[in-house]
Amino acid sequence: MVMLAYGADNDATHDADNQVLVISPAAIREAAVTKQEPEYPAAARQFRLSGEVVAEFTVGVDGKVESVAVTKGSPIFSDSVIKALRRWSFSPIKVDGRVRRVKSTLKFEFQL
């Protein structure tokens, strides 16, 4: 169980139970139970393209990815990252003894 949190979503509409905490990429990777690496897109492979994608995502109290948004990177790789992250699952993340929804970012590198 991961217990690291370093910030909170500033959305005032959330009460304490629904607050989304922001955790580090290292902490979210540690909490990962199931990981799916993104597939290298065929078009990118054909043209020998490389690049990186940074994705921000929210994990629910059930350990499933609720939402994913690409914040940086080439669109040719974005769909692959989104599809892969939606297949990830996480162990419950506890803060102050309570399981919480969390938000984090991960970087994926595409290189041939």
C-alpha cells in the first residue's frame, strides 16, 4: 500500500472524502499492480519516428484508471499511451488511513 502524497487538487467542489491527491510518478509506479506498455504505432515504426509522451491520469479508490489526458508529446504516440494506461491497475493508496483517489503523471519513451 502506498502512502505518499505531496499535494492536492485545488477544486473546491470536492469534499475531503472526494479530494484527489497528487502523487509522484515514483509513488504511482510503486503502486502499480498491472502494467501494460504502450504499443509502438505502426506508422511511427514505418517512418522510424521516436518521441516521448507525458500523460496525466486519475486512479480511483478501486485502483482503476478513471481518466487519462496527454499533456505533452506527439499525437502519433498519444492513443497508444492512453490505451495502455487504461489497462493499468493499482493497489489502494492510503493517506491518513483512508483510501484516496489520486492523480499522477508518467512519461513514456518511444525509441527504435
